[in-house]
Amino acid sequence: MKIPFNKPFFAGKETEYMEEAVALGHISGNGNFTKKCHKYFQDRYKFKKTLLTSSCTDALEMAAILANINPGDEVILPSYTFVSTANAFILRGAKLVFADSRADHPGIDESQVESLISPKTKAIVVVHYAGIATDMNVIMALAKANNLIVIEDAAQAIDSFYNGVPLGSIGHLGAFSFHETKNIISGEGGMLTINADEYISRSEIIWEKGTNRSAFWRGEVDKYGWVDIGSSFLPSDITAAFLFAQLEHLDQIQDRRKQIWNQYFEAFEPISHSVQLPFVPAYATNNAHMFYLVCESIEQRTALLEHLRKNEVYAVFHYLSLHASEYFLSQHDGRNLVQSDRYSDCLVRLPLHLSLTDDDIATVINCVLDFYS
Ligand SMILES: *Cc1c(COP(=O)(O)O)cnc(C)c1O
């Protein structure tokens, strides 16, 4: 029986709420369900302000505009990440300075960041890989000392915490994804979190195509017009309706994901001398976004993926180092990013979704153990 890598989970009321949005007659952005989602996130995670977006990519692009990134500004970010983390800043003319990953975790190596700061540095972008927090005290202290803006790519980090503080609420700005491969989904979808007062009023303007339309709806101005740059970053209220149905089941979704993650972790602990297991630092929580293994070599990974596929278990690798990509290689400063390249070559993600039965989980576990025996 085939075990797919991912299968979107439907909590139950998605289409009912979408029909409700249609019946309400406001299906463009910033409608009833959008407001309900904003309130949910602000209440539950104490974000100062949230704005739903059409994707995390959009939220990152909004963050780059809000951070006032201009041509020549330098932005420090991990090389082991999704292209959107980088594209958002290069679109504004930034010079990207890629950092390596940690040896014990694919997230940015915090200890390297200080040496990458120059007088031109404007922002640090961290990625909470697999929903496991970056050591934010280190990053925020560097930002404070050097007057830098911190943006959290929290695409994978919903309902995860750093020393008890929700991810996405620590940096000046944060970006979440509700793409169908994430824990909480709306097909395509995302959210920008704004945690510093100075970005709040401008964030609504950029969200609404550079107009002060949000202030107009609140009656703060008597007509709205073009006041800044911006784009159409807001999702339709039909998308927000879908998302709200998921949010009502957030705890249930998280509980089951964590159960599966723990079953994998316990089963693979005995082979941890042969294959690197995920590491959760004491300051971080695990939101069970992803279960990954890091093989000893690319050859071993290819063989493991092949072994799994023969047993109809669909596991996948992940990012290719951005500093070594076809697009960026000629612009990279030549530093070797050994850990990033190692994760590119050796990391495997196992199926982790709510359609997995206990039998499926046992099949995946036995297949991996069989490979390493
Ligand atoms: C999924 C993901 C994104 C992009 O999210 P979209 O909603 O698909 O735009 C960006 N960064 C990271 C780290 C991701 O995992």
C-alpha cells in the first residue's frame, strides 16, 4: 500500500465556511473570516498585528518592503532555505550574505552571524527550520547592537516557541505559510506578523496596494488614495474561511503530528549512531512540522530513498544550498558552507501527515530500520 509523502488534512468545516463567506457577500480580501483569523492569531500568540497574505512568499516580500531594503543593503540569511526567503530581498536589490547551518540542526549557525555583519548590513533573516527555534536571544542581541531589523521566516513554525515565547513574535517581523504542505493549511496562504510599532500603519498600506484603504474603512480618512508602494498581498475571504476551519482544530492537528513524530524518534533512537536524528535545543519546542534523518553521505541517502520507494514509502530530500544555486553561484563570495551542503546532500524527510495510520507509521519505521540493519 502506497504511503505518500504528504496528504492535505481537512478538518471538516472548510467548505461550510467558504459557503458562508459567499452567502455573506464579501469574498474579496479583509472580510469577516479574515478578521476572525487575525483575531485568533493575535489572541492566541500575542502578535501585535497580523495580516493574512496569499502566501508566505508574499509575507516575506511585504517584510522586505517594510524593512526598507534598498539596492546595496546587505541581508544575512541561511543558505539552507526555500528560495522565497532569498527572493523577497533580492527583488529589492539587496546583496545576500549567506550563512551556514548548525552541525546539530539545519537552522542558521547563530555563532557565525556576527562575523558576517558589515556597515552595509540592514537585516538578519532567520528560518526556524522544521519549526525548531533559532536561538533568538543571540540574534536579537546582535540586531540591537548593530541596529538591524530581524525577520523570522516562520513558514514552518506555527504553534512553536522559543523559551515559551511564540515564534514569529520575537523579530520585528515574521512570516508564516499555510501552503498545503504545512501544519495548518489553506491551499496557498500566509501571514505577516508585525511586532514593532513603527511598522504597523505602513503594513496595512503595503497590503492594500499602497493605498490607505484600511484607514478609510475604519473612518479615519474621508477618502483613500495612493500613499506608498504596495501590492495586492491580501487573500480572498474564501481562503480565510478555509483557514479558519483549520484553526478551530489546531490543537487536534498538533497533537496527532507530535504523536507521529515521537513514534519516529523513539523508533530511530537505537540507530542514532548510524544516522543523525533531529535535535531540539532546550530553549525550543517541537511543533512536529517535519521528521527528518541526516544520512552519512549522498550515496547512502540515494540508497535509502530507493529502498523506501521500493516499499512504496515516499520520502523526499529538501533544499539545495542557495549559495551554490545556478542563479546565485556567480554572486556568492566563495565561502564554503559545509553544513548547508551536507544537509542538501544527506537530509531525508519522512511522511508526516494526518492520513497516516498506525500501520503506515510501522511500515515507514520498519523500512528505515531494515535499511540500517
Ligand atoms: C513553505 C516555505 C516558504 C514559502 O511558503 P509559501 O506559502 O509557499 O509562499 C518560505 N520559507 C520556508 C522556510 C518554507 O518552508
